[in-house]
Amino acid sequence: MTTIASVEGLDTKSRLNKPSSFTNVKFRQIQHAWQVRKVKVAAMTTPEPVLEIQALTKHYSGVQALNGACFRLTPGEHAAIVGDNGAGKSTFVRLITGVEQPTAGDILLDGQKVSFASPLDAREQGIETVYQTLALAEDLDVPANIFLGREITRFNLGPLSVLHHSAMREKAASMLASTGVKIPDLSESLRSMSGGQRQCVAIARAAGFAKKLIILDEPTAALGVQETARVEEIIKGLKQKGIPLIIISHNLRQVFDLVDRIWVFRQGRIICNRLTRETHPQEIVGLITGAIDPKSLQSEEAIPC
């Protein structure tokens, strides 16, 4: 027989077990506070970028070659720039290396706004670039190429300066050894060397003088399989040394093997960036061709473009 007391007791128990609206609101407030705390902690632990690009734009009369590009590279990070021909990759590189000046936007190195009137300015600020043409003098030997434009002199007398050949040879050998490049005879002219050896010399030169970061423009485009593997090993060595690097490449296999983050260019814009561990080649191809909408992708570590 059910008594009034038992009914009242059952009703009280059900009210206690049922979460109140106050409890739900409090839970949502705690959850929101936790999410805010996670964001703040992530912001505090994220290192200041070595290179940060803000709304970089380049117009040639009525042609918009690059529009509102945002980019960042953290210390020790290796990043790839990918995209179809005419997507704005080369323009982007020319702007951040001082070959051309932007129409609008800012370039920051270690949080300081900089502007480059020439590639020499960028080099003096610590940005070393290895172009597809390599910028090597084929009739000179290895030390002369490594110190081209930065020669060590015994006596600085302007055009009559006396070069310190032994010092340059010793320093060149040290720079090559530190990047794992093996050249049997440093006195040999580059004309008699293979394409892979020339590329290794150019990368060793960049690594030896880079204070901030290295940019490689299609570093293995004209190389064979074995030479490509050798250059890739050198790039992996730079990663172990913590040297930040940007690589421009159409070789997605190479990109996924070498970098931490991939930045996708399309029609003059950076449409998104993806952590290598969060994506796959088919997705990157879809982003490059427009088959995949970048807004449909999510990442906990995505950087807004």
C-alpha cells in the first residue's frame, strides 16, 4: 500500500536526481571558462614566429598577383608552399626576399616590422634563398662560390683587396661538413660537378650564413633520383639543427616527407594551411584544384589565412 509519505519521498528523490536548470547553466559556464583557459594557455606557449606576413599584396597595374596573404613560420619549423602555376607562390617569395616591393601588407622578422629594398637587404637581415638558378659561378671553385660577395680579405683595399684564400677554404670545408655535404676536391670548378653537387653547395652556403631562415625554390626540380635523395637528407639535417625553412615544391611526396605544415596558394591567395600529420596528398590536390572547400576543413592548430 502506497502511503502519502512514500509518495512525497519518491517525489523528493526524483527532484534530487533530476539536474536543475541552475546546474546546467553552471556546467556550461565552467565548460566555457575551461575552453577560454585552454586558448590562453596555447597562446602563452606558442613561440613568437620567426617570420610573420600580414595581408601581403602585390598588384601589377590591374593584375592582382597576390592578395591579402597571411603567413607565419615558427622557430625550427619547416613549411611548404604549394599551388598551381600562377597561384602566387613566386610573387610571394620575391616579396619576402626583397626582389620586389609589396603594394600593401607587412613583413615581420622576430616580431619587428621590416622592409627590403633589395635581396641584399633581406640577406643582411638573415634570410638566405636558394633559387632554381642557384646563383653560382660555374668557373669558380667551391670556396669562391660560397663566399661570393662575402669574401674574406687579408687587406681590405677596395678593388685592390687581397683575398684570404686559406681562411675561405677552411671555413667552406666547415660549412659543408656541418650540413653533411661531401665534395672530394674543393678546388674543382663547379662546371665539372653534377647538378646535385651544385645544389648541395648552394644549400650549404645558405645554411652557413642564414641567421633567421632559409628559402628553397624547387630544390630538386632538375635532379635525378639519387641526387634528390641526397638533397633531401641535407634538408632533414637542417631540421635536426632547428633551422627554419620554407620550401616551394610541386613534389607532394617530397613535401610530406620534409615539412611540418603546408600552405596552399590558389589564384593569388593563401586559401589555407594544413599540418602535415592532419592531411594527405589527395586533400592537398583537392585544395589546389578547387575541388575541396577549405572552409570545410578543421584543425586544432590551424592559422587563419
